[in-house]
Amino acid sequence: MKRVRTKVRGTAERPRLNVFRSNRFTYLQAINDQDGKTIASENSKGFSTAGTKIEEAKATAKALAEKLKTAKVKKLVFDRGSYKYHGRVKAVAEVMREHGMEM
């Protein structure tokens, strides 16, 4: 995980989209690493009735995309952490791209 973080940095123009997935929930954060501040965050706890964990992650990503649009953020750096680009992580990336985010 440390190797990915050394290569991926978020700025004010292009924040880092951090994905954390536990066994039960998915957590997303858009982070400006220069200032050390979180621009927007969302988790799948409120979307637990959406069905599978992938569907919950998609709903979470859609909600975060709406928050980022109001914050006027259009470009992101995708930080998958130590997770493979598969399942929930892939679903989050695809939904963000569908909603106009450039990654």
C-alpha cells in the first residue's frame, strides 16, 4: 500500500480519490494532499438496502460524484490502495467516470 501512496498525490485541482473497503462497507474520500484536507467523503452505510456490496459501492460513488460536482471538482487521481482493480473498486471507478469525473 505504501508504494501506491508514494506515486499518487492529490492537489487542489486534482484531488486523490481514496477507496477503503471493509468486509461490510465501502468508504470514499476526495483528498487534497497539499493542504491535508478532505474535500468530500461518503460511505456505504446509508446505502445498505441497495443490495449487494457492489451495488452499495456504486450508489456511494454516485452520491460522492454529486458532492464533487457541487465542489466544482472534475478531475481526480484514483487511489485504489493495496486493492486490485476488481469488484467494488472497479465499480467505484466506473461510476465516477460515468458521472463526468476524469481519472
